[in-house]
Amino acid sequence: MGSKPCFIDKLVVPGDVVLDLSSMTNQTIKLGGGLQQDHDAVTVVKAGILRFSKPNKYWIESSHKRYIPTVGDAVLGIVVDKRADSFYVDIKGPMMAFLPVLAFEGGTRRNIPKFEVGTLIYTRIVKANPGINPELSCMDASGKAAEFGPLKDGYMFESSTGLSRMLLSSPTCPVLEGLGKKLAFEIAVGLNGRVWVYKSVHSLFIVVNAEHKSSIILAANAIMNSESLTPVQQKIMVERLLDRVN
């Protein structure tokens, strides 16, 4: 791929050059948070771990409470204000984001969604520039609603951005894999450091139908405690937690 193998999954700091684009002709590279392009060089602007996912995305993974909006990220936002043409949404970034009232599949002036202040929304960042409110959409790149939209009920908790990325990693991280063997629940993970879990009979994200509220709290606690643990430690923690409720 033309990358420097020694940097992948390693700690990098601002100023490190991690990609030489002159050796990557005829390839489309996607850069996530923490990286910037300067001519033929891709340099680090935020300390963290350099990650790569096939086929072509690179980003810096770091555990921060404050989120830096990045185009393409799926996030969990909270409606804080309603305007005629848009909703203002808190995504834990430096500025409020806005969600146009027509940024929904089939959206028209006749079917504008009626979201109250406090509504939790799973949405996608489509524009993000320094000093400007990020723009959101509840459609995927093909214009379909996909999994995006309001999330009702359930339990939402804050996390670091690093934990969010770990939960979305492939293959499935051990804590979710272990919980899924015994419990059934929906989960939505925002790359902005928010996680939502819910008991339901319908699957939107991973697995379904948590039987009791206590199962949701157990799952949430296990997820929050997993960030600093190794994969083996995550498995042991989940087994011990599940033993207590069985």
C-alpha cells in the first residue's frame, strides 16, 4: 500500500510523516481524524495510535473526551434547539452541529420530522471545517436512511473516542462478543464518544432483545470498564459479570 509498516498500530506524535503519497499512485486514500495531507506527505497532527482499515482508510486513534468532527463519522447527537430549516445538535465537538430538516430519506417540506429538544439521534457528519458548524445528515452516501435516525428509550452513556473506535473495530471486540453470547441487546456506537444500548425484539445494530433492564446496565458497565483491558482481560471480566447474574 506504500505505507510505512512500522507506524501501523504504533504510537505516533504530531509531525510524524506516516504516508508517502508519491509512492501510492492510482490509489484513493481516506484520511480520518488526526492526519493531514501536505503535498505528497501525510503527517500526524494529533498524538495517538495510527490505525488502518481495508481497503484504504487511515486515522489516529486516541482517547479523548472532546470529539473533533470528521466527515463520514457516524455520531450520536442530542437535539438542543429547533429552527425553521434545521435542528442544532450537540455532538461533543467544539461547536454545535446542524441537521437540515430535509436531510432525511424522502425528506420534503410536507414531512419535516418533529424532534423535541433532548432527542437522541444517530446521524452522519457530511461537512466539517474549522470554525464552522458541522453539517449532519440522517442518510448514508446513497441517500438511504440505513440505520440513521432518532433513537427512542434505551440507555445512553458517555465514553472516550478511543473506546468508541474499539467497539466498532473488526473483528468484534471481545467485550461485545462475550456479552452477545449470553445477552441480547441493540447497541449504537457514535465515534464522538457516546454509546446507546436498548432492549428490543428488532435488531438494528448487533444483537437483539435484552430481557431485563438489569441486562442493559450490566452490558453498559462491562463496555465502560473494557477500555483499559487487554482482549484476554475483557473476556475474563465479561465471564465474571455474567456469572453473577446467572
